[in-house]
Amino acid sequence: MNTHDPIFNEIRKEWLEHILPFWTRLKDESNGGYYGEVDFSLTVKPRAPKGCIANSRILWSFAAAYRVTGIADYLKCARHAFSFLTKRLLDSELGGLIWMADYQGNPLDTRKHIYNQAFGVYALSKYFRATGEPDALKLAQELFKTIETVGYDEQIGAYREEFDREWNEQPNVMLSGNGVVADITMNTHIHVLEAYTTLYRIWPDPQVRQSLDRLLSILHDRMFDPELGRLNVFFDKNWASLTDVTSFGHDIEASWLIQDAIEAAELSNPKYKQMVLALAHSVSARAILSDGSVMNEEEGGRLDTTRIWWVQAEAMVGFLNAYELTGEARFLELVRKIWSYTSEMIIDPRPGGEWYWSVDGQGNPAGREIAGPWKCPYHNSRFCIEMLLRMERLHSKA
């Protein structure tokens, strides 16, 4: 799989001619940021609230697009998101990023979540890498220090989750699920890892490297179940796992994020690479459906075979990463099958559409929003970028 493969141009076209134009059209020139919702009927909701996570992911996506292509319009879009983040979503008095603003940019939900701070670090680091904007680096560093000083619990050996505006710890409502409220989540930890990996590439500070190594240790020693080949999802403060859930999308996403952290920080512990491959092998063995798609999760032996947009995107990157590490051709075949399925069933063919949230086993799309607080260009635009860069790398090695 290289730049001569038809998939290369198909993915590039999807990214530049479908995904990015959709999000460019959502720029709110009157109130700043990007419109907070596009419903399933493709109706833009100009008065919908604007989530900070969505804004950070849009900022990351356009900064990454500008860095790869040099196209000035993407820089304008990134600057627009950066301005909204710094002027409307940053708490200048108490520090950190709030959860949600209203459509005009006024604070709507002022809770602070470590997951949200991590996405700020992630987006700001990418924006600095693309533009050299010193304020972006300064704010990324400040958020990193907040995550480390307020978010990390030395006694438990984990990152805390949810806080109120004044940084008083609260029950983790926003990042829990499956019927539990978790004190510790795998999801927050893999996205802090992702953020710090990107930060370390622009600011190779020893403390960031130390935190990356510690995160990898947490993932391996506390969250990874080698017998099941998965990362456990929810924990209490005593590190007891709260549910029997296998999140196939998070596992395959984590596999390549872990490898990326290993490479960025030059961490050579072999057990981390073994975890990367164990996750990829497990998802390939347990989560692939007969139509070539990837199911969502398994809970207590019950399969959720919903085909979710971001799971397909992350699986393709994760399996291509596994191929790069092993040379096993079956991982490439999985990428081709998932791309074929995604092209046919997940990508919204309607004029003005993007990707469906999910489809069922008969290919019927869920009636969920096409853009919203959690539905952003991050997973699918990043998939496009990662695939294109990795195929270029494979081509250069051929």
C-alpha cells in the first residue's frame, strides 16, 4: 500500500473535497467559532451551543491540514478556531478550558474536565507546529502544567477526571458510561497521552517525556488486560475495574497512539510495543464483521455491532500501523475492507453531508447529528492525514 495505490487518491479526495469543505462551511462569522450542530437532515443550527472539545478538534484538524497542504484557507479556519478558544472558552480568571459556550460565546457549562484540557493541549500544539504562534505554545504549556498539578493524583497514580469551575473535584459524569460513574477512565488517559505526544514534538521538555513514560506505564500496568488483549475502560479509585467492556474502537485507536508516543519520546521499553501489537491482534480477531466493518464494543458477552464512524476511521490507522510494525499482509487486507465499507456505507453521499454517526447491520444510518459537541472532523480528517503520510512513507521504503 503506497502512493500508487488507488486508495491513496480516494482518501485524499475524501479529505480535501468532502470532509474539510463541510467544516469550512460551518464557520460562524458573526459570533466566532463554528456552528454547534448540524442535524441529521443537514440543517445547520446557528443557535446551538458550542462545545470546547469540538472547537479544539476543529482547530487541530485545520492546523494539521494547513501544515500538510500549505493551503491558506485552512490557516484562516484554524485561526478562527484559535481565536474562539482563547477569547471564549479559556477561563482567564481561574485557568483551564470550560466545557461549553452558548452560540454567542458566553459561558454555558463552566465545568473543567481533564479530557477537555488534554484536547486543548493537543490542538494548540498542532497549531503551534503549523504556524509558530508563540501564544499557542504558551497556552499549551500552561494547560499541561494544570493537568499535571491539578489533574494527576500521586496517591492513586492516575489522572483525575471532572472538576467544577473552581477546580473542586466532581463525579465524572461527562466521561463515564455503561451504567457506571468512573473515577478513572481509559479514555481520558489515552487522550492525555495523545496530547502530550504532540506537545513533546514542539517542546521536548524532560517533564513531558517523564509524563509520557508514566502514562504508558499506567496503560500497561493498570489498564491493559493481556489475557483478553484489551484495555479495561472504567475504574474506581482503588483501580477495581467497574465493567466487563471491550471498546474495540478505543483499543485499536490506543494501539497506534501508544506507538506514536513511543516513537516521539524514544521510549524503548519492549512491553509497550508488545501491548500495541496485542491490541491490534485482538481487535482484528474479535471485532471484524462479515461485511468488513468493525463493531463498536462487547459488554458482558453481548455484542454491540453498530458501525460507528470514528471506530472505522481509527481501525484503518491502527491496522496500517500494525502492518508497518509486523509486515503481516492481513492487516493491509483489513484496511482495504474497512475502507471499502466506509466508502459505501459510512460516508454520507447527500449533497452537503459528511459522515454518518453510525449505521446498523442493514446499512441504515442512525438519525443522529452530522456535527455536534462530539461529532467533529478530528477522527476522519486525522485518518486521512495519517493514511496519506504512512502510505508516502511505505512508498519511500519500497
